Amino acid sequence: MAKKILIIDDDPIIVKYLTAVLEDNGYTTCSATTGAAALEVVKREKPDLITLDLEMPEEWGPHFYRRMTKDPELQDIPVIVISGMAGRHAIKKAVAYLSKPFDPDKLLLTVQRAIGLPD
Amino acid sequence: MKPKLLLVDDEEGIRKVLGISLADSGYTVLSAENGEEALRIFESQQPDIVLTDIKMPGMDGITLLRRIKQQNPETEVIMITGHGDMELAIKSLQYDATDFVTKPISDDALEKSLQKARERILIRRKLKEYTENLESLVHEKSARLQAVAKSPASQASGAQQPPDPSRYHKIFDDMPCYITVRDRQYHLTAANKLFRQDFGEPGGSCCYELCKQAAAPCEDCPADKTFHSGCPQQTEMVFKTQTGASFNTLVWTTPVRDAHGEITHVLVMATNITQLSQLQDHLASLGLMIGSVSHAIKGMLTGLDGGMYLIDAGFAHEDQAQVQEGWEVVKLMVGRIRGMVLDILYQAKERAVVRTPVDLAVFAEELTSLIAPKMKRHGIRLAQEFAPGVGRFELDAGQVQAALVNILENAVDACIEDRQKTEHRVVFRVRREPQQVVFEVEDNGIGMDADTRAGIFTLFASSKADKGTGLGLFVAAKIVHQHGGEITVASAPGEGSCFTVRLPAVGAEPGGFPHTTPEDQEA
């Protein structure tokens, strides 16, 4: 089964973009535009990897991350931060940090390093 | 008077022998067998000379020396050391012992040390006398000088003119800042020309009435602090004139004392620093803007990348729908970028307000036509409530339109953000009131909490994350203020917001400050 990636970003256009890049390369995706919705999706879909925006209006990315990692079942899911913010250390355990605008090839390489090829 | 000497040694024999010989030499001898007892006697008797053994059980001689020097540095302390205690002896000199004598004590050596101590006491006493004499001499001489100055002969000679009070009064009056004198009851007892000119005659009014148009004293009154502490104070305050103009001032206060040194009044000096404060605000907001704009640009570039990716992929898969989707994204992003650039231009470039008579009904109609397509796309209903016969009004149509479009856009975004309600509407009202026109934009979108509401016009904080630059409402408020008007907002989270813009008719705006005039623009 193809590896699943959860995309969290409050901008639907960026969600669409990330979805297209990842699915075109064989990964399956799911998405959420708020931290609250994201937690539901994580529990339901058990993704192999999460891409997370930092600045979201309803819940700040690192805050969502703290909530998620309180659950022992979810705390080891690798996270790639994709943000326009300079807060490189906002999530210390993030496996990588990509600055917006990001290079799609670099994104794919980073995903591959974290969880390997899609299948 | 016999000099008082305190002898400290733990050996009773030494105390006895030395005590007799010192009494014979003319000293009043007190004795103690340890450091603690010595300190007690020292405190009650204040001897001129202390003669102490260095090595004693309990408090040793060095500690005693230090404690005595702390209490009275002028005490002469002579140390008695054992043979070969050179290190301790030197240490005692470092702590300002007068001298040291070694055991067994020879009469000669002890007498030399005591002589040294007596000489030091004598010198110190003489020095004190001289100083006191000098002081009384100065008093005497200055009294004579004053007497000479007051004598009619010296006035006639013109050598020393007494100060002319009217000259000081003129300096006080002509100072290029606001100067007032205030008593403890907040009454202004004097004010200089500039103050009287801008704030009116004091005439027994209270400072807060004239300077702030307030009914009660300011909470953090610097003059009150000066009355209390007697120290000068410095602070920043906002002053408000009778015409309603307000400006930032830097305020200094200093106490005015009577002949008995009592503080009877406080002198308050204030200088207008509005331009400086505006510059500070401008710089701070520029810094914030750069941060906010760069973040917004990163988001938009990512969106553009996304659009281009979708177009590329669509062409590669020969998927017309995906190409179309990508193209929509690109158009949206270009629109966002255009909006932001216009906002930045408004922020960066001060524009003169050029008023022309405008038919308000036509103006409002045009305005809504700009926002209507976006509302239609999102299924938001637009209700126009234009009061009949609103007529014509003088305003800068281009600028006021930009301000109101920003507010309307904001209302639409607030509706789009809201996912609770199924139907959304924006109401746009225009009505005339005496001497002013009122625009209202009401939405039933997400609304704002008190914190968000407090910052919307001043800070570049956007509550719209990647979609907002945090500029729109700031620009709107700026334009409204340049028209001498005011912008207010009422809002509740989950229920919606209502923005009210009031623009005064020409000649009706309060104060005349700090509106921008065309002259300012060219500077």
C-alpha cells in the first residue's frame, strides 16, 4: 500500500499544490486546513508523515504538534515543517524544515529520506 | 584631658603590669581580656587609643582591629605581636593599625608607638579646627559681601545691579515650550505665552481641564510624583486642546520650594513631540510591515508555484481541467499580489487629500460594484441601505473609495472564514448626520475577540494568516484620519462585525491637527 502523507496548511491552494506534487509521485495524501481538523485526520488515517505549516489562524502549528505528541500512538509520526516563517526551531523534533516557496524536487527528496519511496 | 586607652590582652599579668605603667604615663586605662569584651567597652567608652594583643582565644586582634576601624576609623590601634609574627603584623598595618610592638614589650618601643598615636590624634584635631575656622571665615566674608551689595553706595555705583524680575518674567513668557506652575490642588498659578495661546488663560483652572480636557487628574501625574518625592520627573503625555486637537508631549517637572525648603508648587515644562512620535510609529510599523509583507509574499509565491505546477502537470497529462484549475490559482495569486502592492503604495506614499463634491448615492453605487463580483462568487448577499436624499458631500473620492473597499473586502473575508452560519450577508449603509456623513459596513462573519479588535487599525497584525498582509484596515484608518474623520468597530466572535466611518464636512473637522496638507506632501 502506498505511503500516506497528511498535509496541514490553512491555505487551500497550497494544500492543492502539495497534494498534486505528492500524488503525482505515487504517495497517497489526506489534508486538513486547521489544527483541530488535523488531529481528527491523524487519528483516523494514521499517516506515515505530516507536512505542517507553522502560522495558521486558528491554531499555531507548534501548538497542534504539542497536542498531537501527547498521544503516545501519534508521537512518533515524522513531521516536515513547510512555512514562510523563520521559526526553524519552533518544532525541534521536525525531520526537516522547508521554507516557502519550496522546491518540489527538494520536497520529494526530503520525504524520501524520511519515509522512503511510496511503496 | 587625659587620653583614654583600652588595653586588650588575654594574659592577666600583662594587663596588670602594662596597665600600671600606662597609667603612670598619664593615660586613663580601661582593660579587657578578650575581643568581645573589648568591643563592648569600646562602644561605651570610645577610647582614643586601643592597645591589643594579636593572638587571643575567641576574637583575635586582627578581627578586633577591623571591627573598631569600622565603627570609628579615627581610633588609633597599636598591635602587640609575638616574636616572629611578622606576617600578622604586616596584615594589621594593611588594616590601618597605627603601629605594632613585639613581645616582650620594651618601654622604649611602646612609648615610640604611643607617641606616634598621640601625634596622629593631635594632627587630626588641628585639622578639624582649621576646617571649622575656614567655614566660619567663609560665612563671615560672604555676609560682608552681601552687606556691601545691599548698601545704597554700591547700587549707586552700578557695580552690582540686582536682578531685574521683569527680565526673568519675559524669559519665562518667551520660552518656546509650554511652561506652567501648578499648586497641590492641581490649580495652574502661572503659564507662559505659548501655553496661554494654545490652551487658554489658566484663570484658576486645573491642569487636567486645560491640558487634557478631562474632568479628573491623570492617573500617573508626574507633578504629583514631584510633590511627593521632591525629585524632577520626565514622562510622555498626550495633551488635548479645547478645539479637540491632540498631540504628544514630553513633560518635565521640577519642584518649586519656599524659603523654608517646603515644596509649594511644581514647575511643568512640556514640548510638542508629535512629529517625533509619528516618526517612531512610522518606523515601527515599517518594520512590522516588512515582516508581514515578506511572509505574505512567500505565501503568494508558493501559491504561484502551485498554479504553475498544476498547469504543467495538466499539459503533461493532457488534462484540460487541471490546466484550468492551475490557471485559476495563478489569477487568484496575481490578484492578491496586485492588492498588496496597492496597499504598500498607499502606506509608502503620503497623499494629499483633494476634496471634490461627490454625489454620495452614485459614489456608494460605484463602490459596491467593485466588491459585488467577489461576493457573488462566494454566495454572500449584499444589502445596500442608502438613506434617501443623502445628496452631495465633499471628499477625496479615490481615497475614501480605497478605504471603504478595504473595509468591504474585510467584511467579505470575514464571511468566507465563518463556517458556522449557512447564510452570509454584508450590509452597506450610507446616511447623513449634521456636519458629517456616516458609512457603515456590517457583516455576519466570524467576528473578532477584544484582543484582535484592539489591534486592527494600528498594528500590521492580520488575522487572516497567509491571505492577509495586515495592511488593509491600517490604510483605511489612515485615509479616514486624513479626512479628519474617525473609524470605529463593534464586533463579537462568531456573530460578526460592524465598521463605522464618520467623515466631517469641510470646516467641521476638529482642531486642524494632525491633518496632512498639500504643503506637507511636498516637503
